[in-house]
Amino acid sequence: MPAGLLGGLGIGLVLTALSTAASAALPPERFAAGTGLLMTARQLGGALGIAGTAAVLTGKGDNWRDVFLMAALASLAAALAGCSMRVRTPKTAKGAESGATGVRPGR
């Protein structure tokens, strides 16, 4: 039971932080689509994880070692995919970095 509590607490904290970080990076006009995509990806990942676990358990009997190996490999693949992503910086308007405003004096 304590392992389940610890796992549930960790997942709750990670998913909350992930949702906050993902939605904070979205521009207001794409907020609804972005959060919808995040929730869809979360549901799809959960469904695939449960399906993979069930497939491993039913294919080889009650072999939890293979389930944990599958989960570890999936976590490693997700970590490598996450490390390969780049952080995007907002694009500035042309000339904004030099202080140009696009307004001519005297007009």
C-alpha cells in the first residue's frame, strides 16, 4: 500500500506541473487547442500503457518482471524524446531588438 500511495502522489505532482508548464507556454488564441491536445495525449498514453501491460501479462502468464522492464524501457524512450526537444523562444518583431519602433519622427 505505501508504494501505491507514493506512486499516486508522484504522478499527481508530475501531471499537475506538466499541465501548468504546457498551458503557460501557449499563446491565448491557442490555449483551448493546446490543452485539449495535452489531455488527449495523456489519455492515449494511459490507454497504451494499460494495453501494453495487459498484453505482456497475458502473453507470458503472470510475469511482473517483464511488465517492469517494459515500463522502464517506455520511460527511457520518453526521457530521451524529452531531452531531444528544444525550448522555443518567442519571435520578436523585425527591428525590435535594436529598439526600432517603426514610427518615423515628425509624423
